[in-house]
Amino acid sequence: MPNIKAAEKWALQSEKRETRNKSAKNRLKTLFKRAVDSTENAAALLAESAYDKAAGKGIIHPNKAARKKSRLAKAMKRATIAPVKVAKKSSKAKK
């Protein structure tokens, strides 16, 4: 335990911030994965907005937010240009 009364308060504040930030970071990861998996622009916009807010509040670094938004945009572009191909079954039976 800390010897200084204020240090006890700092420890409690750090714990509070840690739990709040962990929750926010986990939410960001989930939003990012959902946006990449879906091809809807609404999911991407929601994720981008969440990254901007987290960077503004100091939960994540602004450069990380920019990097994630860039990668999300790249994934969305790839999804619209090249839709998922379905594997074709061969008509000839192998002998």
C-alpha cells in the first residue's frame, strides 16, 4: 500500500481508468471486425466515428486511429471491387 494518502487516490483513479479504457478498446476491436466482415457503409462509418472519439478522449493514440481507419477503408474498397468468389465444382469426375 502507498504511504501517501494522495497515492492511494491515484491508485484508485488508475484502476478506474484502466477498466474504462479496456472496455472502450474491446468495443473498438469488435466494431472494427464487424465493419470488415460486413460490406455495409453504415458499419464502417460507426467504427470510424468510434475511433475518432477514442482518439479524442486519449484512449488510443491518434495515429492508431488513423491507421485503423485507413485499413478499414482499404478493406471496404477491396470488398466492393472484388466480391467473394464461390468455388466451382468440377463437372468431370477424376479417374
